Amino acid sequence: MSEIEVKTTAGTKTANFLEKNKKGLTGILCAAVIILLAYIVFTAVSSNAKAKNLQKIDEISYALTNGSSSLSEDELNSRRTKAVEDLSVFLKKGGVVGVRANLLAAELAYQKDEKMEAVNYWKAAANADKKAYTAPLAWANMAAAYEDLNQLDDAAASYKKAWEAKDFVMRAHAGFNYGRLLESQEKYADAKAAYEALNDQLPDDTFAKLAKTRLIQLKIDGKIE
């Protein structure tokens, strides 16, 4: 059979297949269009819902702070409690809504000296969007609260997570605090490694220079070689 005959036969078969299955193929195309339209609608609705949720969180924040300068501490605590109650419907959401709601709830809990509650909210905020710039900030705040609670292992682990976020604006501060806590626990070899990492990666930062002074002092005290 010649090449022309082969091509003709193949073309004829394809044409016959398309003709016989025209309805089925049209159905597939329609289904694809429907799915695409559904996705577009879902995206638009999701974006609209997100905007509404963020607006509600802003309203909760405004109700909390509006005219607050003249309130007593009891009145402020009453507002804080009400705000956390109003935030409850947003706390388990992911993305920016969950981040914003949990960060605000954490701040309120910390103001009420409910530090473990604040830790839980900061943890939820970090997990709501692990890639957001707010995640290492949440870890650093969490570390400070753990330190207030004298839970030093948890505090050090949280500072370490904040330090490991390369784009965190307070990264050097977190790195120094990580080393400082290790030193306070007499984990001198680990503290040395943390201080040296800070010096290697951010040598010009003020906290790196503080880390250098700690390394010198630890050597003078015979704690490290």
C-alpha cells in the first residue's frame, strides 16, 4: 500500500470516528466548558467571601479599639472577650482569613495574660498559611510567650523556626534569641553553633555582633573551645 493510500485510510478512519462519536465528543467539550465556568464562578465567589470575611474581622477590630482610651481595664477585658467570641467563626479558616483572625485573637489573649491561649492562636495563625510572611512572626511571638511560661525547650524550638525563615525581617533577632536560650540551658555546644550560624549568615547585623561577644565570653569562661 502506498504512503498516500495509508494517509487517506488513516484520515478516513479519523473522520469516521469523529462522525460516529460526535455527540460524545461534544458532550466532553460541554463538560469541560461547564467545569471551567464552575471554576471561574467558584474563584469569584471565594474571592468575594474572603473579602467579606476580612471586612468582618476589620469591623471586630474597630469595635474593639474605638474609643477604648477612656475605658477601664474591666471594660477593655469585656471588649476583648466579645472580640474573641466574634472571631470564633474565622479561627479555623485557612489562608489570610485564618491568619488575620488568629493573630488578633492571640494579641487579645496575650493582653489578658492568657499566654498559653495566645500560643495556640499564634500556632494556628502560622499553620493557616505557612508560606506567609506572618508565619515566622507568629513563631517568634510564640517563642516569647513560651519563655514567659518558662517552657524553654518550646521557646528555643519556636525561635529556631523563626530564624530558619530566610525572609523574616526579624530573623537575626530570632537567631540570637535561639542561641541565648540554648546558652541559658547550658547547651553550650548548641549555643556556639547557633551564634556561629548567625555570624556566618548575617555578619553585619547588630545581633550577629552581640553573638560574637557571647562567643568570646563563653570561650573566656571555658564553656566552649
